[in-house]
Amino acid sequence: MIEVQNIHKSFGENNVLNGIDATFKAGKNNLIIGGSGSGKTTLLKCIVGLHEPTEGKVFYDGHNFTEMHFSDRVHIRKEIGMLFQNSALFDSMTVEQNIMFPLNLFTEMSHDEKQERANFCLTRVNLEGKNKLFPSELSGGMKKRVGIARAISMQPKYLFVDEPNSGLDPLTSILIDELISELTEEYGTTTVIVTHDMNSVMGIGDHVIFLHNGQKWWEGTNKEIAHTDNKELNNFVFASKFMKAAREKL
Amino acid sequence: MWLSFRKPEKFSVYWAEVMREMVSQGIGSLGIIAIISVFIGAVATIQTAFQLVSDLVPKSVVGGITRDSTILEFSPTISALVLAGRIGSSIASQIGTMRVTEQIDALEIMGVNTPGYIVSPKIIAGVTMVPLLVIVSVLLGLGGGYLACAVSNNVSTTDYISGLTDGFNTVIVTVCAVKALAFGFIITSICAYQGFYTSGGALEVGQAATRGVVFSCIMILFADLIVSKVLL
């Protein structure tokens, strides 16, 4: 479980996050949604420690991550897997080397064991036999899947996903969502997904947090979204004619 | 900078990265260094011979002047300026691209000491390979001078060889080595810094590479002056 308390983040005069409190439960798909510039990615980066919050605390299973020293944070970070918006695969390494990279650094596995683990992760994301390809030879959807394979290679307790559907066609988006959801259930990870894709929200949103102007504006499940009277959330979720029509049928 | 030299997570992974950088910086730069060194040595010999037209000055002096100027200045400094363009821009753009494509963030999330993993192998490779490249440059520069003597009538090769060996002061080798070490550190550390703190996109990566090369060149010339002043 991850808990954030009163998170504020400013870049100079620009206040991006204004006192966010939230709890992200284990074994659930926790979605952070909101419009562009609402602070979703900044909140995610504060949680994983890529940004230091101006104020507030982040707890991983009760451990205060914000006040930890670099060397103590490493222990938590070994339990974190993250899929970046652009996958962030290492260009100079093959698919297999990308997946084996954290295993090389942080485990005492033999080469065969690491290879076996890499093959398992690739099979899990339906990319068997793509071991020797370089990231430049992969499509956007394949890069995302390799990113997921790398993220799960160390069997993380916490999985963070930044915009998993950006740049993907609807079918591939659904496959990626389903894969993340399956992995969350399978490994019992605390999964935090930043998205503004409404298909993802409706499909896998066990727990949804809506950010607006750097504040938590609404919290609930995907089923509750359809019946909310929160004006900003309605404007965001039901912006398109299709979604408005879908709501009327619910 | 301090974080770059923290204890590595796993020595074997870092060592492989150092070896990869050494090959990239050393072997990758050998061709350009060889070409410029031969030409610089040849031109230095011809121009020195052109200026020493007095019958009172023995022709072997040309060899001595070429040797000293090549070892003290041409090989370390011009090689370093060329390497700043060749290695420095590569380091800054490589690290800068890693930054803007979130590869550095991915390393940090994994718990890797990113300055240590990305920067230190480049600096270690730089302070090792730049001096080796300068040694190659000196030998090829003096060889270029010999070739210039062989194909022109200004100075005989015998006089040139005689000049190279006469009155050799070993301090110039020390000065050359110190300069090469300093230049290797300057190129790699400045360019790595510029790349590491890039933010934005492709435009900023290009700007970081340019800044890295320009700052490196200025610092190389500054360090050249300081080392020469202190050691000579």
C-alpha cells in the first residue's frame, strides 16, 4: 500500500500540486486521471522520488520514503517497477539486455537464470522470440510491452505506469490495459496508473482519483463515475458526444 | 561529481561499461588523431625549416623544434581540441538523449546511482584513453615530420633525426602527460555534466552538446596555460 499525505509541489512560482492526500491499495489498479496540466505526472514523480515534494510525505507500506536517505531509498526502489510514457528502453541494449539489466545489477542469479527470467517476462507480455531485437526495431505497442517486461523482471511490489495508452491504437491500448490488470491481480502489486484515456478508466479503474488544478477533486471507482454530480469530473469524462450518449444509456 | 564515484552497485557491470567506453573513445578516435597528427608534424617541420634560413643555424635544429612543439603543444592540445568535438559532443548528446527520453529516470527508479553508472565510466575512459591517444599523436607527429623531410629538400632526414635526439629534456614528456590527463578529465566531465542536466527535447540536446564542446575547448586552453606556467 502507498499513502501520500498533503503533497505540495511547486516549480518556482508555479504551484502544480496543492495538498494531495490519497491511498493506493495493493492488488488494485489505482488510476490517477485529469486533464493536461492537472498535475498527474508530477504526482506520480513525487511518489516514486523523481521529484522531491515541496511539502508532504509519501509512505510505502508505512515507511516514510520522502525522508529516507538515498541508500535507504534504494531498498524501496528495488521493489518498484515503472513503465514510462515513451517506454524509456535503453537504446544501446537489446530487448533481452533491457530486461536483464536490473537482474545484472541487483541479483546474484547465474546467466542462465537471468535468461530464463527474461524469457518468462517476454512470454508473459506475448513477445516470445524478440530477445535480440533493439528498441529501434520495435513498434510503439511492442516497446510498451518490453517496458512492462522490464518493470516486472524484479517481481515488484509496486508498479507505476505513466500514460500506458499514449500513441497506441485502441486495440493495442486495451491489450496493454488488460496485461497491466492481469499482472496486478497475479502478483498483488500496488499499481498506480496515470492516464486520461477513458477506455482505461472504464475498463480497469478499480480506484480512480481525479485531479483538477493540482487538487484531488474526486475519488471513487469507475462504476461510480457514471453517476457522479461532480461538474469538473463530468466535463472531463463526458466531454465527447459518444461518452454523453453512453452515459444516458446507463 | 561526488555521486559519480560512489561505490558501484556491481563492479562487473560498471567494468563492462568502462571497457565499452574505452573502445568507443580510444579506438573510435584513433583514425582522426592519426590523420591530424601526421599532417601537423609535417607542416610544423616544413614551416620551421622555412623560417630557419640562416647559415649560422644548423639544420638539425628543425628536428629539435618540431619535437618540442609537438610534444609540448601540438599533440596534447590540438588532439584534445579535436577530441572535445569527437568524444565530447558524443558524450553530451548521448547522456542528453538519455535524459530527455526518460532513460535516466528509468535507471533512478531501479535504484541505480545514475551519475556513477553513466558518468564515471566515461571519465575513467577519458583519463585513460586521451593520454594514450596523445602518445600515438606524438609518435605520428614526429613521423609526419620525418616524411616531410624525406619528400622535401629543406632538411635531410639525417639532420631531422639528429635534431630529435639532441638536447632532449624529459620534463616535456611530464608536461605532455599532465596536460593529456587534465584534458581527458576536462572533456569527459564537462560534456557529461552538460548532457546530464539537459531538459527539454532534441533542440536542447543539440544545445547541450554545443555547450559541452565550447566549454571544454575554453577549459582546455585555460588548463594548457596553467600547466605550462606551473611545470615549465
